[in-house]
Amino acid sequence: LEFRRVLFRSDLSSRSELAVMRAAALAKARNAELTVLNVLDDDQPPVLIAPQRLAIANLLEVNGQALKERLGVESKAIVRVGDPVVVINAVAEEIGADLLVMGAHRHTPLRDLFIGTTLERVVRNAKIPVLRAAGAPEEEYRRVLLALDFSPTSTRAVQMAGQLGFLDAASLTALHAFEPFAKGMMRYSGIKEDRVEHYVDQEELKANVELRDYVAGLGLGREDIQLRVGEGLPINVIMTEVRRQAPQLTVLGTQGLTGFRRALIGSVAEAALGDLPCDVLAVPPKRD
């Protein structure tokens, strides 16, 4: 992947103001083009849309000038009307973006549960990596956490992160969550606790070996990668590790569940996008 174009989705919020600094810093460091996109919802009378569109275009131009003065980064502004999820992914494809950057979202619990935030819905349909920027915007990523489940999408996430230059961090940790599925049944059946603990220990050893072999097969060319496994649900294990080492970036793959299946089962990527305090790079599976 040749890193050429960064697309930033601005919603004109304070969260967006922080995130655009990350997008600009990335574009500057990699000599890439930066495009800033705002999407007006078309579910309103046309007579209201035209003046809003003009006002937003003027505001983005002013913000672009401020960005140039502060970081020396040129940017192009686009204002479109339509469904934000459809428009964002369409513009990303239209300009040939290599990375989409978005800010953290505002929680609306019921809507988030069954429909998902704009960020989550964009990620579900994206063809390119999406960076949810939430941390200090002008710092280089010094500590990066790779959340791995050994799937092809997980492998693709690591590869894309490397191609985007995110794996040059001083500290790189590979994390895998394992779930000893027979543990609950063993306890329910009255098996002695020492035998249950022995079973869990064996599962942890197995997970460590699998993680070591998987990381070796990624060909990252680094001998200093920390390997960590944790017992439990993936998002809980990831949250624990994030609290422990405070990475500036977590990298993971997405699977794209939708509707009630998403609501009932959940998605590790979407939970990470909503809850992790650090930046999150969510990489979709390869799509035709």
C-alpha cells in the first residue's frame, strides 16, 4: 500500500477538532493528501440545506487555513448532502483514500445498541482502514497494542497497520484472548477446583504457543514484540491490557455483524471503538 490520501470526516464537534489534528499529522508525516469531509443529513427541507452547506463550506475553509498555519498541511474541503454512512464510504472510494480518520462519537444508548453510531456503521461497510482518533493528536504512536484472534482479518489488520507505518512504535504488544470453554461445565459438574485450574493453565500454555507461532508467521521483522494472553471475553481482555499499559493505538480487525445478531452477540471492534480511551485502527476484511 502506498500511503497517498487521508480522508477525515468532520462533524464540526469539539471531538472532531482534536481528531483532525491527528489526521493532519499523519498526512504531513507521510506526505499524503488530506481531504476534510462534512456530510449534511438530507432529511430536512431543501430550503434549509443550501444556506447550511454554504456556511459549513466557509467554516471548513477557515479551519483549513488554521490547520495550514499550525502544521503546514494543505487540505481540501468537501461538503455533501445525504446519508452520512453512505456518503463517507462513497467519498473514500471516489478519492482513492488509503485511510479514513474519524473522531469519537457521542453515546445515545438505545440507538447505539440496535442501529450503531455513524462511526460503527461506517466501519461495518468500509473497504479501507478506519482510525478512530481520541488521544493526544500530535504525538507519534510510541506504544501500540495488536489485538489478535488469528483470523485472516486479524492478519490483514496487522499488515495494513504496518503498511500505514503504525508498527514502527518503540513498544509493540501482541495480545490474544482465550476462553477455556469447559471451565464452567467442569465446575458445574462438581470437578475439583485444582483440576479446573490445571485445565485452565493448560489452555493458557496452548494459547501462548499459538500466539508465538502466529506472530512469528506475520514476518514483522522484530524480536522485541511483547506477547500477552488473557483469559476472558476479548473486549474485557483488551480493556484490561489498555488500562495496564496505556497504548496510544490499538489495532484490530472487524467482522461486521448487523441488526439483532450484532445487538445480541456484540462486536469486539465496535465495543473497542466506543469504549477504548486510546486511538483505534479498525481494519475491515478484504472486500471484492
